[in-house]
Amino acid sequence: MPRLSRRSFLAASAALSARPAFAATAPAAAGIDVAIVGAGAAGIAAARRLVAAGRKCVVLEAADHVGGRCITETRTFGVPYDRGAHWIHMPDINPVTKLPPRRGIEVYPAPASLKVRIGRRYAREGELEDFLALQVRANRAITEAARKGDVACARALPNDLGEWRPTVEFTLGPFGCGKELAQVSALDFAKSAERDVDAFCRQGFGALLAGFADGIAVRLSTPVTAIDMRRGLSLETPKGTVSARAAIVTVSTNVIGSGAIKFFPDLPPRQLEACAKLALGSYDHIALELAGNPLGFESDDLAIEKSTDTHTAAILANVSGTSLCLVEVAGGFGRDLSSHGEAAMVDFAADWLAGLYGADVKKAIKRSHATRWNYEPLARGAFSAAAPGWQGARRTLMEPVQNAVWFAGEAAHETLWGTVGGAWESGERAADAILRRLGGGKEQQAEDAEAAKRNVKGARTVPQRQRN
């Protein structure tokens, strides 16, 4: 969710297709404490937390790689290409950047500049300041409206945005939330944490995340087709049944709502409704290799246009100093465009850039690729945004089912939804809840043993602490 300084634009998106440095592990032995469905950020975070507490867990991943919607690959362009999540928001407090990365991984600050294209020229300083001021006013109006009731963001916008209105609506809506503002809860928007400082990973955000999965028991290409809670807990896969004491499901709300995973008994209607009201928006990259830097961008430059309708985009140029440029399409227009296929998406990007920078830009396009996250069966969209009146659905999604199954992922975070950091924190929270239910772990056992020793010596026993 943007909170506009000159840079505060969310480019949270989805991801695909890079392989980790390990293969699928052999099936885990009996006695599994926790089965985790999905090896994205939430699943990796939950597994790390459980393993650190001495619990035995296994991660069941339907894809042939870890990462979920945060994946880097190098096959298409010969350089790191984040097919999904690329922006590392608030790196100073982001849980992912607090961890030591794998050797050779470099995280660096994103530039603090923004360019706005008006026809064939860039906005002058005064025009840019006018736009930023209107953006701030729109943000404040939505926040103020949320204090009175959970209405649609579109209803809260000031009436005097003038000719900048389509641009404000694009940046706050499709570009920031993956949906039009008429489809986004003002309270959800207002509760989202500030994201006005960002960083990038030179080797790709997906590569950074995949490094944290090292040492975790992950069964790749093992989709969970059913979860049975009627007699104990069992998870059905094409490779056999996995029994566990608890489970964490980290797949997207759209996948849950699709019925791709059957639950026995059925999920409570309130959680199914929560998934429907937290449906994923649309956000895709149209990636172009632009030889010779024909647009004259610096490394990681971000540019938007002063648009007149919804058929617009943003461009993140010269990613990490390479010739790779990402044209970002989102919301209803992006969803409709992606339905026409990759070729139509690339054609739009070429025409859009030619309209802003001249027809010669088409001659510089070499290799190309477009993501289509709405049609990826393991994601079915980009990231969640609550429908008007349904911000509370995030809390509902966090409720355990029969004290056996917990949900985690970016949709299960009230302030960091739509981000890898939010997914990571939600995974840790779900793991903590299960640890409280199962009763501690290595650290708790060590503390209990030490307390018993003191008690034998006549000392007063130290009460157990509830661990977060």
C-alpha cells in the first residue's frame, strides 16, 4: 500500500520458477509434529520456527521449487528475474532482511526517486509536487473515512483531484492493491503499515528467500489434495498420506476458495467467506530486455504516466543495473489484458512505451516474457486486498480450525498484507500458536529442567513463561 514520499509505491506481486539449491527430501519418518502446506515465505518461516523449538515438521510443496509467489529465475534473460515479489519493503524492520543471507546475496537500497511521464516529456518539478500532494491528500482522506466506517476507498477520495484523478486511482488502487479502489476496504488500506522505504536484492528476492529454506525438510512436487481432521489429522497427497499433530496451510485465499484442497469436515462457513472477501487482486510483470538503454533510465528507475484512463502501467527500468525492464499491469485492466495471453501483453507494453518515448523503442526490444498469475493454479492471483466492510476477515482467517489447522500467508496479516514480510510473520505466528498448544520445545524443556534442579535444591520454582 503506497504511503507517498517520492517513492512509496507498492510493487508487491507474485512469483514463479527458480529452483533452490536442494532437491526434494525423502519422506519424513513417523512422528511428525507439524505438517506445513506450501513452501513460500510463510511456510519457510513456520518451519524454521518449529525446528528451532525442537519440533519435527515437514513442508509439502506442490511445485518443484520453493518460494511460492516469491521466485527468481535466470533462464529467460540470463540475469536474475523476479517473476513475483521484487520489492523488499521497510528493510530495516523487515523480518526477512533481519536474517543473515546466503553468501553472495546482496541487498541494497532502492532509489528514492520517481518519474512521471506527461505525453512525450517528464513532469516538471511543480507538476510532480502537485501530483504528490494530491496523492497524500487521497491517502489521508481514505484514512479519515476508515475511522468512521469500513467503506470502499473510492468513496473517500476527494472530489477535486482534477486531471490527476486517474493517476492517483491507478497508483493507490491497481498498482498498490491489485484492485480498483472501489473494491478495496478503506480500513484495510488505512491499517496497512508504511512502505515508503524499500530495497532490492541484486540476485533476486526469490534467491534471498530460497536460501532460508536450506536444512528444512521439504517434499517438492507433493500437492496436498485433502486434509482430514475427523480422526486425528492426516493430509492426503499423490505420494501417500502424512499424519501429524497439527498443520499450517499457507496456500493463497484463492486456492483455498477454489476447493483444490478438500477439508473433512468442511471448513467453517465464516472462514470460507473470509477467503472470498480476501480474494487476490491481479498484478503482472511484462518483462522486456531493452538493449542499449533506449529510454535513458538509471538503474532501478521507477516511472508512471499521467494517465487519462485505466489502460496504463508503471515501469521499473534497468533492474539492478541490467537491461531488464518490468512493465507492471494490474487491477481490472491487467486482469483483462492477461486473459488475452502473453503475446497481447507484450504488444501492449511495446505500444505503451512507444506512445511515451517514441516508436524507436520497439526496435530495442529483444527477449520478452509476461507473467499471468491469475492462471497459475498454485496461486490464482497476486496478493490479497480486503473487500469493503471486510477488513476483519483477516482475523477470521487466523482462527484455528478444530485446534488442529492454522492458516498463514500474506492474507493472514493485518498490516503487512500483500508483502513477503507479512507472509513471513504470519508463518511465525502460526508456528508459535502450535508450540503453545503442543507445549514449548527445546528452549522450554531446558528451562523446565533447570527449574527442576533449582527446586531439588530447595529453591522456588520459576513459573513457566508463555512463549510468543
